[in-house]
Amino acid sequence: MSAPGTAGPNCWTAARAAPFSFAAELTAGRRCPWPNGGGNDSCEYLLSSGRFLGEKVWQPHSCMMHKYKISEAKNCLVDKHIAFIGDSRIRQLFYSFVKIINPQFKEEGNKHENIPFEDKTASVKVDFLWHPEVNGSMKQCIKVWTEDSVAKPHVIVAGAATWSIKIHNGSNEALSQYKMNITSIAPLLEKLAKTSDVYWVLQDPVYEDLLSENRKMITNEKIDAYNEAAVSILNSSTRNSKSNVKVFSVSKLIAQETIMESLDGLHLPESSRETSAMILMNVYCNKILKPVDGSCCQPRPPLTLIQKLAACFFTLSIIGYLIFYIIHRNAHRKNKPCTDLESGEEKKNIINPPVSPLEILLQSFCKLGLIMAYFYMCDRANLFMKENKFYTHSTFFIPIIYILVLGVFYNENTKETKVLNREQTDEWKGWMQLVILIYHISGASTFLPVYMHIRVLVAAYLFQTGYGHFSYFWIKGDFGIHRVCQVLFRLNFLVVVLCIVMDRPYQFYYFVPLVTVWFMVIYVTLALWPQIIQKKANGNCLWHFGLLLKLAFLLLCICFLAYSQTSLMYRNVPKTSAPSFPDFPDCQINKKGAFEKIFSLWPLSKCFELKGNVYEWWFRWRLDRYVVFHGMLFAFIYLALQKRQILSEGKGEPLFSSKISNFLLFISVVSFLTYSIWASSCKNKSECNELHPSVSVVQILAFILIRNIPGYARSVYSSFFAWFGKISLELFICQYHIWLAADTRGILVLIPGNPMLNIIVSTFIFVCVAHEISQITNDLAQIIIPKDNSSLLKRLACIAAFFCGLLILSSIQDKSRH
């Protein structure tokens, strides 16, 4: 049998010209039976069911549909041949399909004849074959392809019925003849379906009020009868197995919603045709290109060697903990208090010993293993449904208002009234994280003003990183290895586990590499000779000048790295190319600069490269390159003013004198609002991103002053926001896989058909899991990172060996994939 290729010549000459017209009316709510039932196959759902999110966004049932770009379509269809066979409606679908490959292709020429299309750059052929009736002419065309000596199209899209209804004035005899003809064609289609993808397109409804008089005989009742006949015959063409011919019934659902916009009551509006064409593209190309935001028709990815080893480790941990628990429980029963028969009093034999580190270790890995199994099932196993995001102002702003009301309602007095005290910073992290979560799940990145304000929130996190770590090292002077390891472990533990379990690169979880690198920059800046801390600087003011020189040198290094990439071009990339959240443009580096040379070195490249380059890491770092420095500088100035008792931080007292406080408050409010007005007036994301690193600190400082200058504002905090702030890092990371879906591109659907209940249940599980992971991380940090230096060095050697093994296994995996 020959391989699929170009169509035989007989198929072109077999077409028979005939008059063209239709008639019908729309009967709302009627649908054809679903093909092949409603099983778990996402391809069946894509071809048979869905709904509109808004006016033009189609949401298939249970899965996510990717919007293919020109380059992606050509890449998928290279050396492929696609054939469309049928009437004017199939011709419409043909044009919309071709325009995905070549948007400049014009709908011109004789409509009642064959129409060829070829893209020579990608060797793609798409043909439309004019066969308006299911008759001998169509059968002959299809029969030619079944011969072994003839090259076959890779994809065949066929469908016709309305022509027969029109010619025979909707008679029952025409329906009987249609059944006979499609019965004779069905075995041929089934034979072709063994080597090619074959789709039978059901007839769409029509809108009676707009139909011309010579099309009035085609009613939706007749169309439904023809569709039912086609589905029944095609599904019964094989006796003992499922039909390989796929019934394309989703276009009927799309038409039911949009046929009122038709110009003649018969042909669908262009947006509906484009949706059907994009569905065809997803059915065929998703399994080839595997786009992240196209979960329909994608098989579950095979387990990697590292994932299998991780599964074995967690399984052994669970078994080990169960054994440990059973032994411990039996020992506890033996040591239960016994009753003295003479006095009737209980005797305590042995006091329960404290929980051993081994038990905590096994228990933590046991719980972590169960949680990681849930992560995998949600975002890798295709067990739960996924849906595309769809932004409306209400889906973003209503939840924001709701959480703000809750946050204000749950307020308490702070334990201390210093600027940016612990409760206040937890509160700040908490409400920012909740806003970011709502931003991600609502798809608000498409609304530029919201995007620019969210960029400030991300910058504020990094500002706190600079402020917090600088304050600790400046005040405590603790540059020991234990402190460094504790921070690095708490920041990276969950991400490392997810990289292993979910088979994702470290840079995919971009925020953790970002805060990790900036922590190390802060540490190195302050730890290098001469080590200048507050205690030393209090004895000699010149040390303050020395520290400012250090900060100035850090700023010069940042500027050097930022501008070393002299030939940097920004461009907006398709959403499938962005490796994490789809709201950021990528960048393209034409010439290697210092930044790229540093982070492209092995083994740093394993951490900071994504899809073979450091462009994503460069963009993330460059976008907020100054804000950590701003946080360090703010901490230095604040602590210096505090040491000289210039600030009034008593309970209820304004931070400065009344005149200065009122003046600074006025300036802060004006600055805050000015930035918001500028951000809301942004027209171009790339241009605003260029200014963002320099101006984001304005709104951050304005917020800090507004929040801290009034004594009453500094004396209270929201316990609701502070609780979320304590697990903000875990919330940010966990959302990737168990709240959102498809690596943040979609929404996880645990309860289909009820969006409100689904979001409540998935959010509850998501928050509980994040809180539990925070507890696990804290417990493991105490065991894995001991305070004793000799023990710590041994643990670090084991961790280094673990990562070396991971690098070796990763290299083996990469070679096997290529």
C-alpha cells in the first residue's frame, strides 16, 4: 500500500457540476447524537461538544484548544496533503483552514469547481474537491484513494446533504437515496481511515428568516434527519469495533450560536468557520507539536527515568513510614498505663519519648509523596479536565473586591509598631499573592493596565527580598553557612521536587531562580571584605560611606550586565512559546553579551536555560533589575534614621512631625496615583516594560509611606492577609499545577459543569496543599540543615552528590529524547 501523498487525477475529473441552493430554519437547542458516545477521549470531546466563552472564544468540553500561528501550522503540516470534499459549506471550511497557513489566500474563482492550494515553502497541499452531493461522483473520488497504487491524502474532510434536500424539494425519497449512497461510501471511508485521518462533517442548521425563496425547502428538521442517518450509518460501518471515521459534529453546535449572524441564512459567519478550522488543526496537530495550551488530543507524556526513580522513592517512603507507624503504635500499646489493683490508681510505666528525626523525615516524605501524586494526576495524567482562560473585567475585579473586604474585616493589633514589621510584611505578601493568583486564573494579562500593576507587585516581592535580607545581615552580622543553606533550602526545596516529578526545568518556575540569585547577590555583596555591619558602623561613620561604595559597585555591576547585551531586540512571541505565564514577551539576543556568557556556562546553563537559551531568564532578570538594590538602599536609610532616633515609631504616633508627615503623605498619594494613571494609559507592553525597572520603585515607596506614616495604620494589620503571606511562596509555585492547569495556561476542572463549585473546591484543596508543603519544608529544613557545621558539611556533600547524579540522569534523558 502506498504512503499518503497527492490525490489521484480521477478525483478531480469526477466532480459533477450542479445547481447550488439551500433552505431551512433554526430550531434552537436541538443537537445530533454525539459520535462514539461521550467517553474520556479528549479528541471526541473536541469534535463533538463545547461552548462559547464570550462572543468568539470556543471552549471544548474537558480540554484546551490551542490557537495555531502560521509558522506552527506549516511546521505541523510539512509534506502533508489535506483534501476537503463536499459542497459550499465544506468550501468555506477549506478557505478558513488554508488561511491559517496563508492569511493572504483569497476566496476567488469559480465556486463550483475544484480549488487547489499549495505552500511550496512547507510542501503543504490543501485541495477542495467540489462534490455537492453524496452520490456516485463522490464515491468514485473516494474509491480512487483506496487503491494501493494511488497516494492518499493525510487528512480527508468530507460532508454534504443540503444540496440533495434542495434539488429534490426535501422529499423522503431523497433521504432514502442519501442513506443508500452513504452506506456504499462508508466502507471506503473506513478503509481510508486506517491510513489517513477521515472526518465526516455534519450539516449545520440554517436561519429560516434570511433564506431566499429557492432555499426554503431545507428545514432544520430535514437537516437533523440527514445528520442522524449519517451518524447511524458511519458508526455501524464496522460490526465489532469502533469506527475509525470521526464525525465532526461540533460545527453544528457552533452554528446554533452564530447562524443568526449569517448573511444569507445558510453560510456561517467567518468567525464560526475559523473556529471549526482551528478545531481541525488542533485534532491533527496537537499530537505532533504538543503545545502546552492545547491539551485536546494529546496523549499522556511517558514517564522519564527520573520520574520513575522519584515514584520509587516516594513509594518506599510511604511504606517505610507505615512500617514505622505500626511498630511505634504497638510499642505504645505495650507501654500503656496499667491499673494498680490494690489502690485503683494508674501507674505510668514509661514517658513517651520525643518524636525522632527519622520519624519526622519518613512522615514528611510520605505526605510529600501523596501530594506529588496529586500534582501529577492534575497536570500530567489527563485524569482531570482542563479549560482555557477567558478574561472579563468582572472575573478579575469582583474577586479582588471580595478578598479586600475579607482582609479589612479580619484585623488585629500588631505586636510592634516599627516600619515594615513582621506582621505588616506578611500582610503585604499575602494580599499581593492573592491578587496575583486572581490575575493568573482570570487571564487578566490581556488587559494592559492590570498587567502593569501586577508587574509592580512582583517587583514589590523582590523589594522585600532586598530589604529583608539586607536588614538581617546588617543587624545580625550572621554570614555563616547555616543561614545561607537554610534560606536556599526553603526557597528551592519544592521547586526541585517539582522539577523531578513534573519533568520541568528549574527556570520554568522563574520566580524562585530570581529570588535565589538575588539572595546570593545580597549575601556576596555584604559578606565580601570588608564586612560592614551595623555594630561596626556605629563606632565609625566612615563605615557607612564604605557600605555605600559597596552598594554603588553593585549598581554598576547590574548596569553592566543589563547593557552588555548591546544588540537585544524585544519581540512579542506566541503564547505557546512563553515557558511559564503567557503574559510576558520574550527576547532575542543576536550577539552574546556578558550576561548570556555567564549563565550559559555549564552547570549554570542547566538551571537558567529554557528551550536551549537564556532569553527567558534574561527577560525576567532585566525587568526588575534595580528593585532589589532599591530595597537594600531603603533598608540602609531606614535603619540609619532609626538608629539616630529621627523616626517616631511609638504606638499611634505619626512617623515624623505633623507637618512633615502630612507633606510626605500628600506626595506619596500623588505619586501612587500618578504611577497608576501612567500604567493605565500604557499602549504598548514592550515600551512600558522598558520603563518599568526604573519607575516601579515609585509606587512601592509610596505604598510603604502611606502604610507606615500614620501611627494608627502602622499599629494594625490584617490577620487574613498575613496568614496567606506566610505561605505566599508555596501558593505561587503550587498554582502552576493544581489550581491552574497545563503549566498555568488553563484552569483545572475537578467538577465539570459547575464553574463556581469547581473553583471553590479546587481553591480549598490548593490552599490546604500549599500550607501543608510549607509545614513539610520547615520540618525537613530543621533535619537536613543542622546547626552543627561538621554535620552540615556532610549533608552538603550528600546534596552535591544527589545533584551530580541528577545532572547525569538528565543528560541521559536529553540524549534519549533527541
